[in-house]
Amino acid sequence: MIRVTMREGIDAELRTMYSPSFYLALLGFLLIGCTADHETTTPTVSAITESVYASGIVKAEGQYQVVPAVNGTVAALLVREGDTVKAGQAILRIDDRTSAAAARSADAQLRLLEQNVSDNGPVLTQLREAVVQARDKYTLDSTNYARQRALWEQRIGSKSELDQRELAFSGSKAAYTRAQKALEETRNRLRTELEVARNSAAISGAGNDDRTPRSLIDGIVYDIMIEPGELATTQRAVAVIGSVTDLYLELEVDEYDITRVQVGQEAFITLDSYSEQAFRASVTRIVPLMDERSRTFRIQARFIERPPTLYPNLTAEASIVLQKKETALTIPASYVVDGAFVLTGPEERTAVKLGIRDMERVEVLEGIDATTVLYKP
């Protein structure tokens, strides 16, 4: 039996703790613990698409709100929601009693003036008769004056009779001239009044059309926003009309992204009504004026793949494709440091050149390869 003293046991334990193998084991444990504290990954080769986000609504081509041109009570609705209408078709009828009375008065005045300006009308007929009477008297007085003057030249009769004949002749001549002038002036005045009455009737007729709002386009009635008996005003829309089949997207793009958006770019559209699907569309128009309140630009897009059922004002979100690569070396965007570096060690930064990116990943063009282990910052 071998007896080991307490001092010898302590010495043996210390020799074991400070041996080279102990230090190697301790270093390995520390390295494993350090690595475990850092999340790592390696680049992957995959497809990547860079896009711009936009949001907006579905709109119908030519969509507009019908606003009455006059105030009045709605007497009747002539269409319903969902009805197709032709350009010029009446939408509703407004009862505007004041305008209607004015229109009737204008029509009556027009008819009266049309009668008076006619050659057979009572006013001009009476004036023409006065002209005829004045002419006959002028002819008679002219003859009598000529006869009396001839007698006077033969020293027959008196100077007083000659003066009376001459005075009668001068008066009838003046009366004949006044009658002719009155006829012409009255005819011209009536013609002018007739033209004014026609204009007034036309304005009243336009007012009558205003009391019957009509569709400006061939389309569909999407909404009727008033009921019979309610007051229609020039400050409130009463209906919404737009194209039946031609619907498009009106989207808003942030001012920081608008310079990269171009007509013809492909876009993928998601709608709340079709939450599990994305529909292809194409950018067709960019409105080159920024909304100062929202700091966004309006763009339009048309569906390439249209949903089976579509309505105006549906909410839409879009990813406008800027670039696409089928094969690219990519890393998670969260692994990029300061926009140009990655961590290839816990404290080791490596510069990289980046390419296109999407919401989650970014392409790496230079600086690392597919085998490089990256540490998450």
C-alpha cells in the first residue's frame, strides 16, 4: 500500500492544472464560446431583384364625379349603380323652379318677337299702313301744290291759296319721310331684340340642360350619392362615372426613388382583395410634378395580368422592378456594415463592392467569395 501525503497530492494537482494540454483545452473552450456568441453565414448564389415600392389605388379610365351646375331638389334618378351609360345620357333631373320660370318667360318673349319682326306681324303691318297713308297724302298735296303754282303763274287764284298748298305739301312730305324712318327703325329694333331673345332662350335652354346632368363618356355608373327629394348643390358630387373595362393603377412613389423609375418597367401588384396573388403590370406614365405635402410623385401602370374581378378605388401595393439577375452572389442585407464592409472575423472588417439589392439580400460583386464566413454585426 502506497501512502501519499497531503503535500504530494497538492503538488500533483497543480502540475495537472498548469500542463500544456490544460492550456490547449482552455483555449479551445474560449474559442468555441466566442464563436457561439456571433451569428455567422456564408454567401449564397441565387436570383435577386431590385425594386421600388409604391402604393395607390385602382382607377377607371375617364373616372370623374358628376357635379350639378345648378342647385335644386332631385326630382328623379334616371340611372342606378351598375348601369352602363352613353355619352350625353341623362343621369338625374333637378327641379329648379326659378330657372324653369325664367326659361318659360324667355321662350314667351322669343315667340312674341318672332311674330312682331315678321312682315305680316301687327307692329310692322301698322307702320307700313301709316307709310302708305302718308305717301298718298304726300302725292295728293304734291299734285295740288303743282296745280296751284301753275294757276298762279297764269295769275289765277291768290297768293294765299298757293302758300297754303305749299305748306300742306311740305307737311305731308315730312310726314311721309317720318313714316318711312319709323318703319325702318322699328324693323331694325325688333330684329335686335329678337337676337337678344334668342340668346336669352339659348341660355335658358342651357340652364335646362344644367338641371339634367348628363354623362360625359360611355361608361358605367359606379356610384349614386344622392336620393330623390334631397337637395343637389354645386358643391357636392351626385354620382361617379368611369370606363366599364379600362381600369388602371394610380400609384405614389417616394421622391428618393422616382429618378430610378421609368416608363415600361415591370411591376408586381398586390391587392387586399387578392392577398395570395401578385399580378404583373407595366409603368405607363410618370407625372413630372411632386406633391409637396406627401413628397411623392404620381405614376400610372396598366395590368398585364389583370385580376378576374376589379373595381375602382381598390387599395394596391406595387414592387417596380429596376434590375433583375438570375445568378448573383448574395448575402443578407443585415450583414453589411456602413454600406461598404462585412465582418470576416469578430473584429475584422473587409471592404466589399455591392450591386443590386432587394428588401432582404444584397449582391456582392467584389471582396469575398462563396466560401467566406461572415459575422453578423
